[in-house]
Amino acid sequence: MKKLYASLAVLAVTVGGAFGLIESVFAPTTAQAAGAKFWSVPGVINTGTMATVFSCTNGGSTPASVTVSIFNKDGTVGPTGTHTIAVRATLNFLTQSTAAITADIVVPAPLEASGSAQISAPAGVYCAAYITGAASDPPAVMVSLPVIAGIKQKGV
């Protein structure tokens, strides 16, 4: 049984590292504010026909700075976008402009099949992520992505 658990742990680290998930959860970028909460979003896609949307709403009582950092599929840090969201407002971060979804901020991810992202925001900000078709309105595709609570690495 111990061998099974050890094998599963190695598999999780290998697969997570291959998609940049480990880096995106545990290595916050310098653009992110101290004391912020972190979320990881695996499965980010940016192709000629599909984009990823990160839609964040500020439910807090003060304006909130939100950062979306894209991680390439090899785990290296890609582009980062930061913007302040007004109280009771929603902001859309997109990996590219689309016909149907208004982009408040474009975080131009490389054109590749898969990667991950990290969202950094203070308490009171709520985010969702999804893949959408880029060329048509209404979009031909809309698929929800998981937004996984993460932790800030000690010492960073």
C-alpha cells in the first residue's frame, strides 16, 4: 500500500509539473500583493479559435487589485495582467480578444494547447474561469475551468 501512495505522489508531481500547476500554486509572482489570496487555474487554453476568460467580481467594500499570471505548459512564467476592480464591479481578463466576451484586460498567453494560471486577489473578490470560442457570437464553446485555492510559498 505504501508503494501505491508513493507512486501516486510521484505521478501527481510529474503531471502537475508538466502543466505548470505546481509552479502556479506555490510560486506567486512579484506583481502580486502581500496578504493576497491565491488560486490556481489548470487547463488554460489560447489557440487561434479558443481563449480563456478569468472573470472576477469585487464583492468587498474597497477597490481591489487583481493579478492574473499565465504559466506556460513547461511551467515557466508567461504574461501577467493586473487591474483594480471597483466595488461591486466585474472585470474580464482574457488570453485574447473574442467576438462575444468583452475584454477589460488582455493577458496575451502564447498560442499553445495547455498551461495554467494563478489569480491573486484580496478577500471579497470572487473569480471564475472558462474556455470560450474566440470567433463567434454567441460562442460555439464555453467550458468551465476549476479555480483551486492555493497557498503562498513560505519565504516568497
